[in-house]
Amino acid sequence: MRTTSPLTDTPAPHRWTVAVLGPGGVGGLLAGLLSRAGHRVICVAGEDTARALRQDGIRVRSGQFGDFTAPVEADTELREPVGLCLVTVKHTALTAALERIPPQVLGDGLVLPLLNGIEHPAALRERYGARRVVPGTIRVESTRIAPGTIEHGSPFTEIDLTGTAERLGPLTAMFEAAGVHTRPVADETAALWAKLTFLAPFALLTTRYGLTIGEVRTGRRAELAALVAEAAAVSGACGVPADPARTLARYDAFPAGAKSSMQRDAEAGRPLELDAIGGALLRAAERHGVPTPVASRLMSELTTTA
């Protein structure tokens, strides 16, 4: 099979080889979609998960994409170069998980992290090199309910890739052809903060009170509005203006029964991404002298109960 580096100006190959580090709710959904679209997908995970994926593939239940099963390869470590490596583990597992993707094995492939938070790109660039890393964000509600079984609940799946349209054209086209609405965004800082200003209030409030977003936006709307205003103020201080009214409107349009991934982690007794989400927000607020009383209280209460 002919291969072409995605870092060149030459056309993308028809069939990509994609590694997925962390085939959970997000990674598993994308692995299934890319495999169904005809690409070679190698999922990198723990031995039990890898064994299940080799045997049964990825099973997706989705209102947007339908129910389907797609075959994937699986291993506990990346053992050959790939054109793209999706990093879709939880931030709490990132450091250990990266040991499964040795830089010398990756080759010239792109590294696309779709993680919560704003501080992970620096660590990935230090490990893999600045040119390889293309930070991105994804808007989706998707959950792994068993190894290789993914339940996709949102009526949308959207990715923003940070970089120029010219450089990211082949990657954008690959995702679009698989059914994932994808667009390049020139400003990395703006893209990451746009997600954090939406995610932080959603994650902190749904997790703290054990409520869906529909219950939060009605029963605790004043607290939601105050937290959205704090996040917008911090984002603005970091050079990325945010519109609190627009953020609230997005919550109002979200499926009422939606839960944040942090809330699902809390319900399952898994480690919480408090530091990557709330911690990053508070550290930025402290650097710029922005008061965040609601976020600080919620973080304190969640840290105590976690």
C-alpha cells in the first residue's frame, strides 16, 4: 500500500493507518467510524481490552450513525509507524498511556489529542515534537459501556483541528468522509478555551450535584450562569473573548438527559479529571487575577468528596 506522510503537501492516501490510544467513549466511536469508512485502525490499550477488540471488534450504538460493528486491530503497544495517532485517554491516565506510543516507533505520523483541558499539548510536544502534534477538540457525548461497546448519545459529533486548512486538508477530509463534521481552526488557544469555557461549568455542576444538564439548567440556573460568567472572564483574560449568553444558549440546546464525562466517571467510581478541567481554569484565573468564587468552591467540594 502506498503511504504518504500527512505532514507533506501531497494528497492523502485513500486508506490511512490510524492508531487510537484509548478506545473508550470517544476513541472507540472514532475507531469504529474510521474502520467502517475503510481505514486500517490499530487500537492501543490494556491487554484485556485489546483481546476483546481483536475478537469482537468495535460495536457502536448510535442514533446519528446507526448501530454497527467494525473490525479493528489491537495491541498493548504501537509497534509500527502510522499516519495518525488519536490520543483519547482520560487526562488522569495520560502519562502512563503515552508509554504505549514510543516516539521512535510513531514515525512522521500526526498526534491528535482530543482531551479535556488546555495544558496537555505542551507535554505531547515535548515527547513527540512540536510539528507532529495537532491539538483538537471534539463535541460529542459517547460512553464505553463495556470493552469494545460504545453508546453514542448526542445527535452530533464535531471536531475542530488547530492549524491551517492547507496543512490539515487530508485529515479533515478523512474525518468528514467517515461522517464526522470537522473543520480546521487557526487559533489553537481560542479552540481549547472555547471548549473549556463550555465544559468546566457542565462538568463541575453535573458532577457536584449528580444532575443531568437539563436539571442543572433549570434547578440551578443562577449557579450555572455565575460559573459561566467566571469561565468567560478567565478566558477573556487569556486573550480569548467569550460570550456567556451564547454559552448558556448552548446548554439550553443540549439534550436534557446529557451527563458530563466527569459525572459518569464519578458514578462509576473512576478517577476524575478535576485537575485538567477545574484545576486548569483556577490556575489561569490565579495567573491573571480573576476572581472565581463559584469555581473555587465547587473544586474544593469535589476534591473533598472525590
